[in-house]
Amino acid sequence: MNFKTKKLFSLMVTFSLLLGIFVTPAIANEENTIKITILGTTDIHGNIYDWSYEDAAEKPLGLARIYSVVQKVREENPNTLLLDNGDTLQGTILTDDLYNKTKIEDPNPVIAVMNFMGYDSMTLGNHEFNFGLSLIEKAVKEAEFPILSANIYKKDGTSFVEPYAIKEVAGVKVGILGFTHPNVQVWDKDKVTELEFKSMAEEAKKYIKILKEEEKVDIIVGTAHAGLEGGYPDGGDSVRVLIEKNPEIDALIIGHDHINLHEVIGNTAVGASVDTGLNVIRIDLTLQKEGDEWKVIERTPSLIPVADYSSSEELKECAKEYHESTLDFLKEIIGVATDDFHPEPEVPGIPEGQIRDTAVMDIINTVQLKATGADVSAAALFKTDSNLKKGELNFADIFNIYKYPNTLIGVEVTGAELKAYMEWSAAYYNTYRPGDVTISFNPNIRAYNYDVFAGVEYNIDISKPAGERIVNLKLNGNEVKDDDVIKLAINNYRYDGLKGMGIISGEPYFNSDPKSLRTYIAEYISEKGTIDPEVDNNWSIIGADLNHPLRDYIIQEIKAGNINIEPSADGRTPNVKPMNVFDLAAEGKIPAELLKEHGIEIPSTEESAVEEPAVEEPKAEEPKEKEPVAEEPAVATTQTYVVKAGDVLWRIARQFGTTWEKLAEFNSLKNPHLIFPGQKILIPAN
């Protein structure tokens, strides 16, 4: 080795040593740190293509667009898990009216596409049970990924499906726990008699122990088909309770409520999305190795809108057979409508079908009455723009006015039960205030929980508090009496809900299962051939003087986009705030000269504060007429609680450390499941 060679070698060794000093720690740090990406989907509701069959139009939704997102993220980070959170196999004409029904022997299209996409797991949602357990059992056999739910058991105590799955990602052992909304046992009661649904939080505790101690997982990811707050008496369906009781869960995909959410709650990264696959939930977890254990040091939830992506042509080719089969099904003309069945709204954003009788509601109720031989029928407007439009009709039009695969129930009720049901429904309206020029809806009640009744004549007096609104109720021209026996037609979802709340008590005399109400509607139209939009105007809203001289001006401003109709925070109830002349004047949305012309003075701040909340929101005002309150003795024997909108008796009981049964007995409540805003509940001492 000559001098130059030795010198070069020496320099290289020195450089290598220096490089080792500065680079080695960085390499060690990278080896001990890893990022895992979790992609979650929820409430896809059978949407494969980015196509709406009822609208015959392309829309930014569905698995075809989701797959484009998944492919891009997998390129960015190969350490990616793809999880689904349920309400996946139901919701479109393709699923509900073909492959979950007449083509049930064929492979399930949604499962086939999810196999193609490489899903790592799916959790059962409540709508998976709409078609009975056989559909789920078939899906489990066909899926190349585990279908999960840790809180559903067979009557013998064994799990209905796998409670959890384990995936290894770049040396990290990931436990995936699935949970299903326990209220399935109410909503689909007759279809799940073989099963028991338990509290999500309690079952999580049980399986986290197994995952940590027996399976030795490094991190735990949950997929819970339930909302953040829930509404079940023991908190068994509340994701927040699930997190509070199980902080070991590192990431959680949630759903059911159809809302967008991405936040860290405690130590848990939580993501949720609205329905139909409009977004992909993304949770990035950065892990660092400490000894033999991986620890999450950073968690970042976010949402990826699929509208920013084009559809995957590969996936569309995979699902082409199913899509084209559905399009062929929709070519059949089943009837002709001579005109539109749902009128255009007078005020944009306020559906006419929820403030007056319409032909679209009457045809649904007519079908229900005919099929069951009932005296009275009740149905809801599931989509605010539901319509049978003038012209030729196919099955997509039926789906448009009745989006759920409900079956039909006939049940005998008493006159008292019917009125209690109607009062429950009429709580949907906010109480009228002077100055209101529009009718508005309770933000705590979803639109599909307001029913329109046929077969009876009645008025809804919205000047009265909820619970006292149904007036002039007559059947066949006679006043409905409490002890009358009346045949009632409703769908299976409403029947199970009303019975669960204790509003009705009878057993069905008619049950159409498995025949869906959509099939009855299609058959009715097909038999008629040509249908006219007929309205019997058997009901109306009273107690609201909407004829203010500024009403036309306000409506024009709404149409011009200068004043907005407000939906509820979750977007599932339209029009939750009335347009009130005095409110709008105070907000400066009515010109001063116009106010002066009509002699309207803007209330002072103090007056506004007193008169303000007429909208029945969670923090609703107390009753307008306050009774004098006597001074309490030093030790109170009872307390008085004034019911607010959205309250239920068990929540009030929990607040005061008692039970709803005790409150019901102490207050002599005939129906403890039916309480109303403004009602006073006495709370016993101790």
C-alpha cells in the first residue's frame, strides 16, 4: 500500500467513524419508531359505484372512490390497515331489492368488492340485521376478512361472530375489537331472538384483558357501530362511556350517527364520517419502542373526502356485473304518475310533507291500510324531498319515497295508546311564538321519527306544549275515546320502538315479514297502472298565526340566500329554528325603514334575553308562566325538575342518583316513557 493509498484509506476510516457518530443514533431512532395508518369506513349502506340508483346520477360516494383513496394511502405508508365499521350490506336497490333478496344465492356484491379491496376486518352494524341472521352468516362465509362484534352473544353464551382480530403490522401486534349498537335487540327484535346484545364498555373491558394478557398485543384499535354520546339507559351504546372505561383503546372508528368527527378524546384517537362513503376516516399512530414494548407517542385523526378522488376503474370492473344487473332491474316501468306527489317547498329548506298533508304520504298510508285492513296508518317522510315525479315510474322511484327495507305490522291499540303515540310524534314541532313566520322542528328529534297519520282526522296545536298538541281527534267522524280498540298499521321499526318505550302493548295481528313495504307500494302502483296525486287533508297544524306582513319579504330573502334555514347540528333534522320577525330585526336582517313602515320596534337586549329561546333545544327555556316558588326549608324533602327537550326519565334519574322506576312511581306517571318539555318531575329526598 503506497502513501497516497494509505492516506486515502485513513481518510475513509476517519469519515466512516465520524459518520457513525452522527448517523447511528438517527438510524437507531428510525428503527425504534414506526407509523401505522388506520383507514376506516362506516355506514357505506351498500354503495359500491359512485352512482345513485334512485336519482340515476353520478355522486361523489361509494367504495369505488374509497378504493382510490386507499390505494394512494397504501403507497404513502405500506403499514396501513383498512377497517369497516358496519351498516355496510344494506341501503341501496342493488343490495336491498336484489342481492339481499331475489339474488340471495349469488355472492354478496359488497363482500366481494371488500375482498377485492383487501379489508382487514368489518364490524356488524345495526342494519346488517334487517334481513335476518342468515344474511350475516352468508357474509361471514364469503368474507376473506374477519367480521367482528364483541358484544353479541348466542343464547348459549358463545360469541355470535368473532369478537376480535389480530393483525401484525411491521412487527407491531394490533388487536382489533368490534362493537355493535346494543339497541338492535329493540329495532330488529323479531330477527334477533336467538341473540343477546351486551354493553359495549363492559365487553371491551373483558376482551382488552384477553388481548393484553393472553394475545400480547401492542396496541388496540376499536371499531364501534355507535354514536359518541348514545342514549341507552346504562350507557351501553355510548362511545364516550366506552372510552372513559377503557382508556387502553388507542384508536376508535365510530359511526351510526352519520356525523363527521375527528378528535382525540383522552388517549384515544376517534374518527367518524357521514354515510354513503363520502369520507374515509384516517388515524395515524406513531409508535416508539421502549424495551420490548411499543408505545403510541402521537395520534392524529383526520377525514379524507372522496370527492377529491376519481373512481377506481379496477373496482368498477370488479363490480360491473352487479351494477349492470341493477340498471337492468330499473328498466321495468311499473306505472305512470299524472303529476308530482310532493309539492315544491314554499320556503326552501322546509319540507312540505312535514307541515301539511301531501300525496306522497297519503299513498304510503293508503298502501299500509289496504295491506293490513287497519283503521289507522302512520308513516314517516324518510327523505325530505321524497317524491313520485310526473311521468313513468320504476323501482327507483319507490326507493326514493321509502329508503328503508322495513316490513309492515298490523297491531291493535287502544284510543289512549294511539293518542300517546301521536303526541310522541307531535313533539317534533317547536312551540309557536308570536312573530314566527315559519314552522320549525325540534333539533333533538330526527326527521324519520315524525309520523303522518291517515284514517283519522286531527289537528296539531303547536301553540301548546309537547304532550298536549293532538286535538279534534276523530275516527269515522266520532271522537276517539281512551278505551276504543283500533287497528293500527305501522312499519316494524316503529312498532318495536313504540313497544320498547311502553307507548303500545299489543302483539301484531299482521306481519308481512319477509315481504317489504317497498314491494307492497310497487305492487299497488303496478295494479293501478296510472296514479293521481290525491290528498285527503285529514290533518293540519293550528295554533300558529304565520300571516305577518313581513312574511313575504323574509321568504324572498331566504330564496335569495340572504337568510338561511338552519338544520340541526348533525344535519339529520331540517329547519330547527323558526324565522321570527323580532329575532331577524334584532339581528339586523330586516331594513330599518321596513320595520318602521310596519310599526315594529326592535326589543332591547334585556327584553330579548327574556323572550329569546322558543326553539326547543337541549338548553330550552323553562315554562313561560312561572309559579311562585316557596322558600325551601333548610333540608328539602323533595326537589322539582323541569323537563327539557330531549330529556328521558332514566337520564333525569341518573342525574339525581335514583332510578326511573322510582321517579315514575313517585310522580304517578301512567307512561314513564312519555314525558314532555315543561313538565315538572318531583325528585324524592335520598
